[in-house]
Amino acid sequence: MNLRSVKTMVLGGMSLLVTTLPALAQIQIEPIRLTTATSFNCGPHLETYIVRSLDNRRGTGIRCVKFSKGQQGSSIPRLSWYGEGTWEGATYRHLGQAIDRGRMLVGFASDIHGNGEDANFNYPGNLEIRTVRPGVIRVTGAWNEEWRLASSVNYNPLPRPKTCGSHFNQYQVTDLTGGRRGKGLRCMLKEGPANTTWFGNGDWDGNTYSHLGTRGKNGYGAADICPPERVHATIFGTICNNFDYGSLTFTPTGSGFNVNGAWSEKWLLVR
């Protein structure tokens, strides 16, 4: 993602917050502190990509990618992803999806913000995504970066997020029938096809999880982000499941969704 300089990004972000969200300016958020990198991958159910800049910015990051087999002209994403990292020392965390528009994929993404991340930007279809060769994805337009498929990445993930930020529909999750102890967070991407791609985390009966969900041609599915290293599992979670496309059904309610099938969850929109 294109953070041209730390000074511009930080001062611009502060100006945006003061101008448009004055109430939030009073909230003290602890900045994210980086630690020594160790071997990381997204787990067995998602593809792991390492990110490099195409315009010589210093930084590192990961992309956990889920392919959806969307067709040209459809509203089903060809791929969705969860990404995080740093550019020039500034931290970011985002969620994205890409729609097939013929010669390229049109990408939509938004920063998850409010957990100490520096970046807080929105990308409403101004990303151009191409596979330039097997295992290499190039993202241009508002960004200028290349993703390379990797078995593992020398990277330490950011702390576990607790809020989505203003670019998402945020849902609080509980068990639909009330039989399981636990709660969760769901960040549903607003940009691109509505109610399609989301990031979620939480715990069920004391077991933590994080996942990436989206639509395929057979319906909704999701995959847990579950890195094998124990130090990373404390951030993303200990549950490591995969849910095929079509295994989840969403029923709109007046206040959110009821999710049935492989899951039994109640999503309540946080206003």
C-alpha cells in the first residue's frame, strides 16, 4: 500500500482525524511496537505472500490470500486477502478483494484502524492487480508493490486487533443459540461488492481464532489464519479450520446477520 512518507502519512492522518472525527481525537491509542522478526506463514488454508515495494520504500509485510474463482463480469471476487506490515516504519493493516474486469483485476481495500496502526486509508477500486507470472502478483494504481508466494516469511505480526475502524461495517458476534461461551469481531469490507469479504477474530469456549471469509460461486466460505509458530498463534489463534464455499449461509436481520451451516453465529451491527 502506498504510504509515500511517514511524515506525510502521519500528519495527514492526524489532520483527517481532527477535521472529520473530532470525538476520536480524545482517544489515546497505544502505538504498535515492532519486535524481532521470526518465521511466519498464514497456515495451511491460505496462501502466504511476502510483499516488496516497487518504488524503493523500506518495509516488510505479509498477505494471506484466498482464491474464489470469480468469473469475468461477476460480483464474486477472484481473490480476497488480509494484509499487514510496515512502510518506512509506519504500520498498516488492511482487508481487500479483487473483481475480474477482463484484462486485469480491479482491487478494493480498506485499512483496519484503531488498534495502534498508523495508516487509515481507503481504496475504492483504484488498485490494479495482475498475475505477472506464477506465484507473483503485482499491485499498481494507488499502490506500487509486488507479492511473491512463499512457504514462510521473516515477519512478526502486529498485535491482535479489537476494532475495525470507520471503513468497515463492524459486527459483534455471539453464539446464535447461546450454547457456547465466547464473542467475536467481524470487519465486513464496504468497498467493492457489498457483504462479501470480511476479517474475523474472537474466541469460543476459551479457544482463539482469526479468519478470512468471502464468497465463491457456490456461496460463502472462510479459512482460519493459523500460523504454526506458537508465538504467532497467540496473536491469530489456536483454531485452524477451513470452511468450504457454500458451507455458510447468511440471513439478514434488522440488526445484522444470522450465520448458519458450518457456523451458528449472531452478528450484531455496531453503530
